[in-house]
Amino acid sequence: MGRELFVVDASVSLAWGLEDESNEYTDAVLDALENGKALVPCIWLLEVSNALLVAERRGRVTQAMVAGFLEYLRSLPIVVEQAEPDRIFGEVLLLAREQGLSVYDAAYLDLALRRGLPLATQDQVLREAARRMGVELFQPAERG
């Protein structure tokens, strides 16, 4: 059987490095990467980096912790999909407008829609938009 493929957003992947944000769902999504692969839009790199910098500035994590976590993320089977400006300025912006999302969140939904993949997110507004658009929400296998 092939590797399970899904889209993961920053709300989930940040929880892997910020202990106070992790929960059973985010841990199970991480476990799913043992036999799977995640896709992310290019905005993920900026979102994750910015959130870690803010956490560092607030004293939640150290520079060393950020560096270690970024190295860990690089080791995971996460593929960053580059986007064409016309797509972002067009379909992604339109999707954000229609679904009441930020353009950042719409980028994850757009990727899941285009690739026909489930979406792993903790963001309730994004989850609701995914349901409205017929995008499956990623449900990892039970942890054992």
C-alpha cells in the first residue's frame, strides 16, 4: 500500500514543537507521517517561522529550541508546493472571499481541493469551510 497523503496546516504542525499547543489530534497527525506524507502550500514556511519567532520573543521558546524544531520539521516527509502568483491572486483570493477565510487559510483549502486530499487542521473556521467545500478532514488512525 502507498503512503497516505494529506495536507497539514500550521495550526497542527506548530503544535509538534510548542508543547502547550499539542493534543491527541496533533500527536496522531504526527504519527501518521511515519507511513504517510504531508503537503503544504508555500505560505506554511512563513506561518511556521513567524509563529516560532513570536513564541521566542514572548519567552515561550529559546533560539536553540526554534533551531532544533526547524531541523526536526525538515526531517519530516512534508512537501512544500510552490504557488503561482496568478493562482494566489486569483483562485485562492476568491476562495478566501467566498468562504470567509484569510488568504493564508484559503491556501491550505485550495491545495486540498485541487489535489483531492484530506486536510489536517485545528482551525475551526477552516474546518467548517472544508466541510462546506466537500473536503475531507484528515482523521489519523487510532493511536495504539
